[in-house]
Amino acid sequence: MNNISITKTNILAHEEQLYTAMKNGDINVLDELLHDDLLFIIPSGDVITKAIDMDTYREGKLRIKELFPKIENLNIIHDTAIVTVIIEIKGEYNEQKFEAKYRYIRFWKQFDDGIKVIGGSGMAI
């Protein structure tokens, strides 16, 4: 059992872990931070699951070179945190270079085995 509770400090630390894992393509950390029943709307409008997201990294389709996040809002409601963040990102997707700025909303929830992302959405800005 993991006794880490939902606090602003812990959510910010988890966000940092997530950014580092995304940039490094760290499947193990992503697996730990993403809930098995995750649903996420990516900037294209498609809905993805944890399995789809993990496969994207595992297969090397997404390679992030630079990632600059700026937290806009962080609200805590009982055992759930809602984060909005603007991220400037550079990388490659399916071997095509891209550079973009996105706004994401992410939902973190407390579980017995830790704090995990349960859902979210992103859009280009």
C-alpha cells in the first residue's frame, strides 16, 4: 500500500515524473503513473487508452526531444486533482518532426497503490 496523499506538492512531483518519463520514453514509470482504465483525448480528437499510449512509446512512434511545461491551475477535490498545463514540445511522431504548443487537462486520483492519471485531454493552442 502506498500512503502518498493528494496534495499540491505531491501532484506537482507526479507531473514532473510524468514529463520526465514522456521525454525519456520510460515505459516502467508511465505504467506506474497511468491507471489501467485511463481515457485520454489527444490533440487529434482521438480517444486513447493506457494500452494505446504505452504502445506509442514502446514502438518508438513518439520521441520527445524537448518538453517545457507550465502549470496553469491545480485544484484538489477530495481524492482527485485536476491540473491544467501548457506544454511546448518538440519531437518526432512516426519519424516526422513536429513542434507545437498544447493545453492539457489531466485528472489524478488517489488509489491504494498510489496516485495515477485517470483521464484528460489535450488541444493545440
